[in-house]
Amino acid sequence: MKKVYNFNAGPAALPKTVLEKAQQEFLNFQNTGMSVMELSHRSEEYESVHVKASNLLKEILEVPDTYEVLFMQGGASLQFSAIPMNFLHSNNIANYILSGSWSEKALKEAEKIGNCHIASSSKDKGYSSIPSAIQLSKNPAYLHLTSNNTIFGTQWREFPVLPANVPLIADMSSDILSRKIPIEDISLIYAGAQKNLGPSGVTVVIISKQLLEQCHKNTPTMLNYQTYAENNSLYNTPPTFSIYMLSLVLEWVKEQGGLTYIEEKNHQKAQLLYHAIDLSEGFYTGTAKKDSRSFMNVTFTLPTKELTQLFLHQAKEKGFVGLAGHRLVGGCRASIYNAVTLESCKALVEFMDNFQSNNR
Amino acid sequence: MKKVYNFNAGPAALPKTVLEKAQQEFLNFQNTGMSVMELSHRSEEYESVHVKASNLLKEILEVPDTYEVLFMQGGASLQFSAIPMNFLHSNNIANYILSGSWSEKALKEAEKIGNCHIASSSKDKGYSSIPSAIQLSKNPAYLHLTSNNTIFGTQWREFPVLPANVPLIADMSSDILSRKIPIEDISLIYAGAQKNLGPSGVTVVIISKQLLEQCHKNTPTMLNYQTYAENNSLYNTPPTFSIYMLSLVLEWVKEQGGLTYIEEKNHQKAQLLYHAIDLSEGFYTGTAKKDSRSFMNVTFTLPTKELTQLFLHQAKEKGFVGLAGHRLVGGCRASIYNAVTLESCKALVEFMDNFQSNNR
């Protein structure tokens, strides 16, 4: 089997032991004689998978009992609409912090539903840093932010603390489960699974019961968070295989040592790459401001577009996958989600050093 | 490995050769060194899977060039809202035919959006037959029907032909790909995948380009059909593994001999079971009227609730899975989607005969 180093931005690398386990029981899940994906979502066998995924998420992320964990579909992009449809009314204002393309998209969907206000933005800095100086509107429905910006390679180190009556909503698609987070400070967390949680096709929502009560009752059933809370995310057929894969990834995180270990390892991986960039004497340039650097997506450029192309071409030949920057910004990006090993990062640093020696 | 006969109503049985192929390349898709679910949705390798699934659907269902095939998420239940959000305006009326629980749910979502009219209903007959005598409202936005009713075991044999300016919209979640259908007579077909198409997690939409032009421009991006048509269903990350499984199921259908073969085989399977019911001298009673019987979901009852329970209990012990009727109606139901073999149906008939002999 070809040796590859998977730095895809999502869908991304999954832990090898997780894939092996899923392969091994692919045709015969727990001696049922069936694949997980052939089980009824109303069967005991599937329900135990479903409940395990939910319970492990609560345990690993230390989710308090005052919150619900929901499994939805449609990715973060559908949440961009579900959030204002549930919580934005004619008499309040949705507040958004703009830190990159995803937050812009979230704002755009909210603007279709009601009145919006930009509470802070780093757009004028080309989104190279996390915005500061938040100014809320009058009567804010909520404040929305994107905790990690995959395209620009920036990440919130600490979340803003808001007045008690203002719910903080965070799109954590690209850094959920990568570090400890103060759940109590956030009223709604959502995340497409395809970075740290599992394959694409399932969206995790963690919502405070207090916010849950505020869902607009005329919201379409499948976009109303109460539908999922009241039916254990089994109102209709959920993406059963994706949730099964999520349960295996969560088991893996727990076996690794939970978020304490994962966060430390992610820190090491990021430091390794940022050091290589910072010690390259300007050959590699990090595109994010140092205090805003993401531990998930390391973005950098080379001295010329031609060198960038040569770098990406040679990297691909050596088995490095997914190093091209997002099509909006170009350059290079190494996405180092939980399942990307320290060894892969070391191999990349070695390749970067060699490439610099050969092309300086 | 335990021998099971999978009659689940969905998620349901998948072809064994499809599961074996997916298992075999689970860790190393086409020598990429990665699982399909680790591929970027923007990679050439994934895109070839995505395009293959779309092209095979068009080929097998003979979809004309005047239609688009889209891959969405959220199941049929999310389509219940997407349809009126796109096509129901303040100056037209959504028409619904009620043939069971799913069409009731579809209507309920449309009523949140605008004015609705029930064009026909068999509710007064306990949904035991397909409604007739359609009466459209003035200025109809569309007419919606459910082509196969999993819970009550009824199915439309032929679709109503409407005036040229009235789009017919069909929820074909439970019988798409089971028989030839006159696509040109239907403006929008949608189907959750988990019966005949693959695992849960992907929803197929087949929409005429004419109807596509009528999508309301203020519809949330992820619910607007134009978003999917304009971006080849790659606006955001699609459920890549579900679409991959869909592509394998479609290859299998083609290898089997396409819809001509599949339809004939489904007919045989259904006839086998209905004959067993009709020849049982009233021991087994089909719950659907004969002219409305579904070729996908064979629903029946036994003389008493106690015998039904005993039947289900003994069937389970013999390896028959999923024979309990839907929790709304009770009784028994054998779902015989494409991947359920003739041999499984024969085994069930044999079991039914034996059970009757032992319990008459």
C-alpha cells in the first residue's frame, strides 16, 4: 500500500485503527450478520451505537447536563440558516464576528432571515488575525463566531465572555475535539464531522437547554433543534454509518488519553511546523499573525508563485496529500487535525527543509 | 457468520457484492493509500466517484437532458420543507395527495410556508388504497404525492397526468430504482437513499430545469435546488462515503441488467409473498387493497395480536429481521427492496406456511 501523508483540510485523515476496525466488522457488525448500514435505525443494535456516540461526546468534551448533544445533517452550511431561523426574530438582531469566509457565509444566510450587525471584523487585515474589540448591537439575538478559520489559518485562543443574556454561538467545525473548551461559556456549538470527528455526513450540535427553549416554533421541523432534542436525533433516519464512524473516533480519542493528550499532541504538531516556518529565514512565510495562528491549519507561502507550485508538485510526488491552500487564497496549507500523526508532521518538516536547501 | 434474512424497512439490506467491494477497498481506495472517506471532496479521485454516481443514475433511470440530478442531505423529511420554500409563494397554492403518514408530514411542513390544498385523500379508508379523483385547487404551485407508502404498503401503479403548467412532485424514497418511471411526467423526484439506493445520509433529487428556474431566490442556500445544480452538488462538503456507496449500488443495478431485470425480479418477489397471503385462507390478511398493493412493502396481519407476536418472535429466532410493522400500525411488514433476494422471499414464504400449519 502506497505511503501517504494526508494533510487534507476536510474530509481529512482518520485514525488507522478506526478504519481497520470498521473494515473488519463491515459485513458483520457485532455478529448481527449485517453491516451497520443495513441495521434499522430503530433497532437495539443501532441505538447502542447512537447512544454511545452521544455519551462519549459528552464525556470527552465534559458537556454539562444543562446541554443536549444532537446529530443533524447538511454540514455547517445548513446551520448557517438553521441558527437565524430558530433564534432571529423581528424584534432582535443577530450579531456576527467576521474572521474569514465561513463567518461571511454564516452572516449572509442570517441576512435573509432578519436584521444583522457586524460586531467585529478583521476583513480589513485580510483576515490574517482574530478580530478584537467586540461591539454588540442593541437587543442581540446572539453573537456568532467561527472558532477556527481553515482558509486563513487563524484560531480563537480564548472565547469572548458575554453578558449572561447574550448567547454565544460557535462554528467549531474545524477545531472541535482538538482542545478543551469552556462549554458553559457557549450556548450553541456546531461542527461538521469531517475534520476531527469522522467522515462527512453528520453535523454535531451541542446546545444549552436554555437556548433550546427559544427555538421559533414555526421553524421547519428538520431545522428546529427541539425536534432533535425531543427525539434523541431519531425523528427521521439519521446518517447511521457516519454516526457509527463518529463513535469509533470518539473511542479512539478516549483511548489516546482524551482531550488533555490530544491537545498536547496537537500543540506539538503545530509548533513543529511553525518553528520550521519561522526558522526558514523568510523562505516560508506564515500567513496568519503569530498570536492568531491556528493549531489545526498551518498556512504559509513561498517566495514566488513558481516556487509554491514546484513545492506542491514535489510534495505530491513524495506522498504529501492536500497541501495546496484553499482556492480563494492560494499558497500552502497543512491541515493537522487529530488523526494526523506527529510522524507525518516530522516528515513534512524534513521535506520543507530539503526543498529549501535545494531551492534557496 | 450468522445467516439473516434482512427485511428492514430502511436502512435496509444492501447487495452483498457491494458491501464486499467497499470492505475490500475500505483502507486503500484505488491505490490512493487512503479510504474514500479520507479523500478531499475537491480531489480528482473523489470527483470521479461523484460524477459516476450521477451519470449512472441518469443512465439507469433514463433521465432526459432537461433534468438535473442533485445530491442533498437531510432525507425526505428535509425535502418536505425545501419544496414549499422554493416553490410556494404568496400567490399560489400547494396541492397534496394524502396517501399515508409521509404525505401528511409533507403537507404539514408546507402549511408552515403558505396556502395548501388537499387534492385527494384515502385517509377515510385508513390509507389502505391509493387515492383517486384528484381535484386541483386554483393556481396550483405543484401537486405532491408519495409514490410508495412504506407504512401502509400501498403504491401508485401509474402516475397522474397533469396539465402542462402544474409540476408533479413525487417522494419516491421507497420505490425509486425499483421500476421504470416516466421521468418526463414528473418535475421533481426526491428520495432518501436508505431503501434502494444505498446507506442513509444522502438524498437524491431529480429536477426538471424548467422547475429549477422557479426556485425562490431568498431560499436558504442549502435548501435552494439551484445551489446544488450550479455547483454539481459540491457547494459544501457532500456526504462522500454515502455517495460512494450509491455509486457501487448503481453499478450493481446495471450489472444485474438494469431496471428491466430489477422490476421483473421485484414483481416476482412481491407475487410470491402476496400469493402466500391470498392462499392462506384468511390466516394472513393483506392490509392494502389488492389494486393498491406495494411491490416494496408487503403488509399483513394474523388472526390475533397474540399470533402476530408469536409469528414475529419465531421469525426473529429463525433469522428473519425487520418483519414488525411500523409502530403506527402494528402487524407485519416485509420490505423487499432491490437487494432482498428471491431466496430470502422463498424462505419467508416457507416460514409463513410452516407457522400457519403449526398454529391454525
